[in-house]
Amino acid sequence: MTKEDQLQATVAFAEINKRADSQPGLIKKVNAVIVFDVTKDGKIQKSWTIDGKQGTLYEGKPKEGTTAQVTITVDDNDFVDLASGKANAPSLFAKGKLKVKGNVMLAQKLSTLFKEQSKL
């Protein structure tokens, strides 16, 4: 995989994981299972699961026996803007750049993960 092929979201999720390691309980604050399908050129490239029930964040779809309560589909660039605080979910959603399947209210809890990241 070349640098160009690599998703920027990979770096953003790694940063969130670093913060979660230094702040145990951060991911549990989400208290929901949320899947991010990150796209490039309209095709899903990778997925990440934030399992707020277990307090874990990992690459891939939810593990067996776990069901996503929310699935968010977003372009790689838009995700990075979201994670860095340059964009917010409601405006991306309004522009059709962020799609939410499932419980939309649970998606709002993600701000706890992104809020501090925006200081990057």
C-alpha cells in the first residue's frame, strides 16, 4: 500500500486510540456500538468499530455477537475534518456528506471522542 492509498482516517483513529489509552473510560462514555464506514471516491475502503460497551476501538466491523447501533458512512477527507474539529457532523449531514443508519441520537455522543482531538 502506498502513502497515497492510505486513508487519513487511519491516522485519526490511531490518535483517538492513543487518547483512549491515556484516558481509560473515554470510549465507554460513548456507551454505544458505532461503526464508521470510511469511503474514498464513493466506495467503502475501511471500517472501524467504536465499542463503547466494551471500551474498545478497532479496525473492522463489529466482532461476532456485537451489533452496531449506528453506522456512519463518511468520506475520508470529511472524516478527518470532523475528527480535527474543522467540520461538524450536523453540517456534513445536511450537505449529504455524512450518512447515518440507526440511532442518530447515539451518534451525537461521538463528540466526546472528537472534542479534545480538535486541539491537534
